[in-house]
Amino acid sequence: MDKGSWKHSLLLAVVLASTYAEASFSWHMDDFIQAVKQVEDGVPGLGPVAVLKRLRHAAGLNDALIQYFLRAAESGGAEMDVSLLSFVTKAVHHRVTEENQEEGVVLTPDGTTVALTPLLLGLEAGFLSKTKDRVRGLLRLTFTKDLESHSLSHHPLSHHLGPDGCWDNVSSPQVFTLLEQPGVLTTAQINGGMDGFVLGTEIAFPSTSGRPLKLSGILTEYYCHNLEVGGVDVAPRLISRRRRENFRELGVPSITARQVVKSVEKQRRVMALTKMDSKTKKQLMTLVKEGVKEFVQEYLECPPIIPRCMWGAKPYKGTPTNLTLPLPFLYIHHTATPSDPCLTFQQCSADMRSMQRFHQDDRGWDDIGYSFVAGSDGNIYEGRGWLQQGAHTLGHNSVGFGVSFIGDYTSRLPSQHAMGLVRDQLASCAVGGGQLEANFTLQGHRQVVNTSCPGDTFYNEITGWEHFGEVKK
């Protein structure tokens, strides 16, 4: 082979290798954890703080606020491999494109999407924190860091937070598209902020000994825990499926709007920005007050709800009938088939698709009959949702939502966590969002044949389900 041919072959090999590297990765937390392991393996003995600094510097997260709180210094150590550096940079750098595609986010094994920037900043701040007051500074890096960076005029006060979105492919996610125009913080940013705050606080003041010494181990334990037969009931406290309850227990919702505004003012001083005038400060105060209220309602009182597009729903057949809200009833069912509880996002999604096929193809219904379905994986799955009339309770579909538990519960109870998602969180979410009347009735419905045929028997109290008697809110 002559010299020119050799060079041409080498160039072709490099191009093919680069193309393969770009095509083989996906924006899944598992892939990001593998990238973290590569960083750790590249410099043996590298501690979590040093790894976090390298990831942050690779993504260009070095503004004045970060420098101030993290006392950031150069990462040092050997340079990352080019393909690894490219992946880390794209994975961590957050932005929303004009096409409403959100970048810098990853799909976690539990089915939720997380922005990596607030997660990593929270982790690093936790490792560097020495006092309780310093830990509370996590709020500035995980949440309020993004408040002032958005122009208030671009975000009407009726829409501050969210929305969620959907991946093009949950097996190998590449593109995440928001379901609506973004507010000040997207759901992925909020998930990442909660995770960064929870993990950062735990790292600074661990409740148990034996924490993993590597960053990849911390992320694996938190995001990749496999549920056992008891579901979330018997799972560890510190896992991503429990992010909302863990965040709520830290008392963050009690933070006043005034404290948040003071945090933003501090941020402006650190970044050498001009002082807010009274008009801007008043605008921000109004935004934050309504935003805190919305945050508590949407992300702490409501359970995590997996959108239809994430579990692979087929389109509704025909024209849906809209509900007249608020409704006075919430009807509780179980699926019977599938008969086993689902413990993973993948299995629950498959069960949802199976039920929809049965309802549409075998029963001839327009869609899956239920408004929502509760899995034992820690999620609620969207069926027909809040606005469209379901086919779940014969003669009562227009006056109530139908919620079903995946599994056969004729002789046993669903998990306590799954029941709490429906009884406490979904019901509270519906009342707070104006879908259910303040004094609604929660009724059990025992499935005898199927949910739309004559012969079904209704019970004000489901036999064996004392938790779900007739409940007034």
C-alpha cells in the first residue's frame, strides 16, 4: 500500500470511528453513567469532586455564580478522549431550541427526564458543603440560578413551570421534544434540581454510612435501583422514584418568595449585574409567588404522570367527548388482566399498550378506557387524561374519572405507595387543578366482567380495600 493510500485508509477509519461514536450513544442516564465511569477510569483514584469538576469544565459551566459557590478551580488531569468530551459537553449543556427540543437532558430508568446541569451542580455543592447554611445555598445552584436569566416579559404569569416532553425512542433516546412552549423552568430542569438538592444534602449530611466512593456509584444507586416484589414499599429511601417525597421532606416548599428574590439579588451581585429597579423586583416577586404556588401544586402535591407518548399510546379513534369540569367522582378499578403488578417503566408501558390494544381492537372502544392507571413502579400513567371522557364505569363516565391499578386485586391490596399515589396525590392534584370538586366522592368499583358491560357491581367500599371507602375531600 502506497503512502497516499495508507493516509486515505487512516482518514476513512477515523471518520468511520467518529460516525460510529456519534451514532452509538443515546441520551439515557445509563449512557451518561458509563461516560462518568470512563472519566473515572481515565485517571485512577480520581475522587467525586474532581470528576464533577472535569464534567463541569467540559460543559463550560464556569459563570461567576458557580465560581462563587463552588470555589471553582481548573480541573487538571489528563484530557478527555475527543468522543467522550463531545458526549459530555452535549449531555450537560442545557438549552431549548426554536423547535422546542430540549437538550442537556437524559431519560432515567424510572421513565422521567432529568436535566444534568442542576443535578451535577447540586452534587458538587453537597461535597463541598461544611455547614447547614452552605447546604441551603444549593437552592441558588439548582433552582434560582435560572430564574433571573429569563426575561420576565417572555413568560406570562399564567405559565411559569414545565412542561414535560417526550422522547423519540425510549430504548435509544436521541431527541426530547417539549409538549408545549417552555416556562421559566422545564419539568426536566425541576427534576434535575430536586435530585441535585436531595443528593447534595444527603452527601453533605449522610443519614447512613457506606456511601459509594465514586460518582458513578452514587448515580447508579439513585437512578438504577431494581424494585423487588414489594415495589416502592420495600425500596430504599434515596432513589429517584422518591424524589418528590424526599424533596418535600427537606422543607424546601416552605421557602418564601421573599427568600427566593433575595437569592436572585445575591446572584446579581455575584455576577456583577446592575441592581434590580423596584418595578423589576416587583415583577419578579409576583412571578416567584405564583411560581412557588404552581411548583407545590404541580410537582409536590401531584404524582409523576407519564404522558401517553412516553408509554407508546396509539391515537384516539374518532372524536373524543370532552368532560365538563370539575367532576364529583373518582372511580377506582383494578385491571385484573394484566394480573401482576408492574415494577418497571418498561413493563408498565408494555401493560398500557396491551390494555389499549385490547380495549380498541377486541372491545371496539375508541381508546384505553381509563383516565389514569397506577403502576407499582412509582408512576401514574396517562390514559384519556383530565379532559376526555373515559369508558370505565358504566353510566358514570361523564361524572367521574376512572383510575385503575395494574394487577389483579380481588384477594390482595396494591402496594401502599401505589395506593397513596392515587388516594392522596392524584386526588389532591385533581382538586388543586380544578378537575375534581372540593367535596368529591372516591368510590371503589369491583370489576366483574369488564368496565362497560351490564352486570358490573358498584361498592361504596371495595371488599378488602378499607383504604378506599367512600372518602370526602
